[in-house]
Amino acid sequence: MAKTIKLSDELIDEAHRWGNVYSRSAPKQIEYWSRIGKIAEENPDLPYNFIKDILMAKQEVKDKQTKPYKLG
């Protein structure tokens, strides 16, 4: 369920700027930052790029873009 919240103009402007770079709307960019931040707080030893790679891998599995690994 969507909720209305108040955010600073600076945060919204920044979200527009970054969202344009990654083809996301400002709300989707803020959701992305929130998700990354939550993961980072729950896993303080993980670097940002590792978190990003994990999220990408999870999406690839969801989109059935993976192949079984064959040993040897």
C-alpha cells in the first residue's frame, strides 16, 4: 500500500538526477537507496558493490537468466 511522506526538496532533486542516470523515476530511485541502505545496515561488512552484485544475481535467477554450473 502506497503512503504519502514528506521528503526534503534536496533529496527529491538528487533522486531525480540519479534516477535519470539509471532510468528510474525519483520514487523508484529513493526506494532503491532505501533497499541498499537497509541491506548495508543489516550487513555492515559487505561493500556496496558486493550488495549490488547480490541483488543483480537474485534478479537474474528470478528472470531465469542463469545456467547450471557443471563441475569439471
